Amino acid sequence: MRLLPLLLSLLLGTSGSQAGVTMLTSQREVVALRDSDVILPCSFSVSPGTMDLKLLTVSWTHYGFVIAKFEKGEVTAREEATLSEQNIREGNASLLLTSIVKRDEGQYECEVKHARQKGAATMALIIQLPPEVLLLPESVHLLTEQHLTCSAKNFYPKKINFMWMRSGEAITPFNTTESQRNPDGTYNSLSVYRFTPISRDHLTCEVQHEGLKEPLRRSVTYEGLTGGEVAVIVIAAITFLLLLLTVFWFFTVSLSPLIPLKLVQGDLGSVKCTLTGWRLGLVTQQWFINDQEVKLDNQQRDCEDIASVPLNSPSGYHLKTDPPKEGFFRTETPVTLQFTPTRADHERAVCRCRVRHRLTRRSVERTVTLPYISIRPQLSDTENVSQDSDTDVKLQVRADEFHPKTSTSCGQWEAEKSPQSQ
């Protein structure tokens, strides 16, 4: 018989009784963010009959401490708690808590008494605070070792998870600390990732926490050049430098085509060309007739200097250098090889000039085939060869030992077939 009152008391203290106060609250946990406003739901009904406010008492307690109460038609509550008398008249005893903080978390009990009947409902308020996530440094230099710190601050509850992703694949961090408690009850934690970036992979730190609707992600940006980009630039620079050096090498010395002037046996003849280049004082010249190097009767001291030094034994070949013409980066100097031509040595001979820059070692050659050597004719005295029957006077001059075969009549040359004209 003693068990029956005890069972009735337990039923009234949990879900209410069928005859009396019935608690209609079904929510056992309420989750809210710190510094927000939250409503703890509590609904009830009184049966049989109607509700008498003078006999109604509603109490909200937090770990046994009363924070709000409706009694004898009046509401008393702490500053941050609110009970609505109008809602209570309608069977709604929900409690409004404003600007909740860490100490507001925990078990709450809503107790309703009417006359001699009562009912109670308990629920837990769980406070969450999402983390403040920072990734430092925000930008990193490529090809240098980096320490990235992904920090989560001022979060609650304690449990938090860091995940590092690189180009969509999970990677293992260097170190992740345990959550450290702050004086206000929140927590801090951080995760460190150490690496040397060689490419612009998409690197993110993802933070998962109960207070977040979805994970927070922070990404790093890159500065500088990747290894591939550096290689491309180096190759391009080397290629450009080689091209520049090639162009420079090519233009350090050049030689125009050889131009022989009219060569007459016994008279001074010449072959001309133009030497162009950089620092022509470092350029040496060699001349050849039919692949035989000719010895000059003067020693050229400098291609940029028109002065020359005569040799003790003249060879019959003289090199003349005209004053140079200065240009942008290059100097142009006319050069003339002077000699007295002979048919035996020079007619249809191959004349070759070779120049070489002693610094860049560039060598250039030009060749030309010398023309026929002209020989002036030996002229006899003028003779009168007129006949008595001639009406005009005829004069004759004989030309011997000339080359090539030509003769003249009234100013025009005609060929004579004689041994001396060969």
C-alpha cells in the first residue's frame, strides 16, 4: 500500500498526472549560441476544470536555484530571464533567456503547481560558440620552407577538429595542440603544417566544430615563382643571352666583297674591300693569291690606325687603310691591297682576304677572281701609206705587244691577228 503513493508521486514529478497538471514539453535539449537569446519551452495543461491563477505557481530553477517564478498572479525573475504572464494564462510557461553566457549552460527544471497537483519537466541548455579561424601567414613564398598555423580561438565546447587539404587530398599536419581553456570558459587550439611549396597547389585548413553549420575553410595564397617557372625564365634568359652573344659575335667583324679595280701590267693595281666591326685593333688580316699567302711590305699596327711600318725587304704588296668611320657600336674601315700586277702571277688568279678577331675568334673570308691583265700597246711612228691613186691621205700606226686583242680605227679599236697582240 505504501508503494502506490510513491508511484503516483513519481508520475506527477515527471510527465504529470492525467487528473491535475499535465506537462506537454517534449524537448529535452536546447542548443544555442553564446550571446544569443534562447527560449526554453515549457507547456502545461490543468484538468479537470479551468485554471485558477491564484492557485497556480510556475517555477524555473537552474541547478536548484530559482531564476524565475510566477506566483499569486505576479512574476519575479532575474534580469536576464523573462516569464510572460499572458503566455502562462494560455498554458505556456516558456522561459526567455537573453544574451546567454557560459554560466547559463546546464540543467533547467520547469515546475508547475495548481492547487494540490504539480508537474515538472527538465531540459538541458547546451551553449555553443563557433571558433574564430585564422590561417597565418596568409601568403607564402614559393621554394622556401614555410610554417602555416591554423588557429581556432574562443570556441565552445572543447571538441574541435582540424583537417588539412592539398589539391583535394588530406595531408598530415606537423602538429596539432590540445584545446586550451580560456578564463571565460572558451577554448583555443591550433594546428601547424610545415612544407616547402614548389607549385601553386590549393592548400586549405578546414575546421569542424559543433557551433558551425558547416566547416570553416581558410586557404593560402602564393608569392614568387614555381620551380618550373624559374626554369622557363632561366632557359629563356640563357637562350636570349646566347642569341645576343651570337649576334654580337657575328657583328664583331665582317668583310665586304672584294672589288678589283682595272689591272694594267706595270701600273699600280688594287683590290678594295671594307672592314667593319668592333675594336678593329684586335683584327688581323691575311691576303692570298692562289692560296699562297702574300707578304706585305708594310706591317699594319692597328686596323683602326692608318699608319703603317715599312719592312726591310719590300714584297711588292702594300696594304692601305683609309681613315675609319665611327658608327653605333661598330667601326667601318676601307682597306686596299696595292700591288703591281703581271699576267703570269695575277691574270685570272684567285685573290682571298681572311680577317680574324683575336678576342671573339670570329673569322671571315672573301674571294674574288682577278680579271685579265691589260698590257699597253707599243706604238710605232705614224707612217703615210697613201698611194698615188688615193684621193685621201692614209696614215698608219702599228701597235705591238698589247693585251687583250684590240685595234682602233678613227677612235675605235679593232682586233689584229698578230703574234705580238696575244
